[in-house]
Amino acid sequence: MGAKKLILFIEDDLATIDVYKTALEKAGFNVSPILLGEETIRKIKEVEKGEIKRPDLILLDLILPDINGIEVLEEIRKQEKTKDIPVFILTNYTDSELEQRGMKLKAEKYLLKTDHTPNQLVKIVKDTLGK
């Protein structure tokens, strides 16, 4: 069996991280939570420099304490090594303008937390990563 797929989970709510991380890890994924957008951008730059492993998928909340998730997504798409990573916007924020901006930046999916249980998210992640 190959190495576990790595998922970066950018989310500032610890309870939300716990619930989704538990479900994803039970399904065999390695989940690395990040609480801040600026920290995520630092990690993306470390991936670009080859200092850390490239994630297989990114789960991105839009409402973060420091910067907007769309800004994080813009940075992900700017970097050569991360521009093709599937990104799921996972949020409770319903805003068609933000959703359109996310899709323009090639977000794979725009998922509302209220509409997707952790197990449903696991299935969507598995389908996307071919696991």
C-alpha cells in the first residue's frame, strides 16, 4: 500500500477540525490542520521550495481570522507546484459572488458544511483522489 494521501485542512474552528479530521483519518488519509490563512500561504511557499510534502488535496474555509480564504486560494494557484492541487472550499458561508470567485480560481468544489456530513465529505474526497 502506498503512502497515505495528505490533506491540508484550513479551518479555524477546532470542533469542526476535530470532526472532519477524525472521519478523514479513519478513512486512511493523513490530515494536517492549519488555523490561519497566512500560515497556509507560508506552507504553500514551503511546498514550492520543496521543503515540505505537496498535499494531495486542500480543504479550505473562506472565513479565517486573518485573511479571506479566496486570498489563500489565489496564492495556491499562483505557485507552480500547488496550482493543480484539488481545492474544496468547505464553508458555512453562502455567497454566490464568493462561490463564483472560488470557481474562477479553479476550486474543485464549493461545499457547505451544513449540507455535508463528515462521512459524505470522505466519500467526495475518495472519489476525487481515486481512493
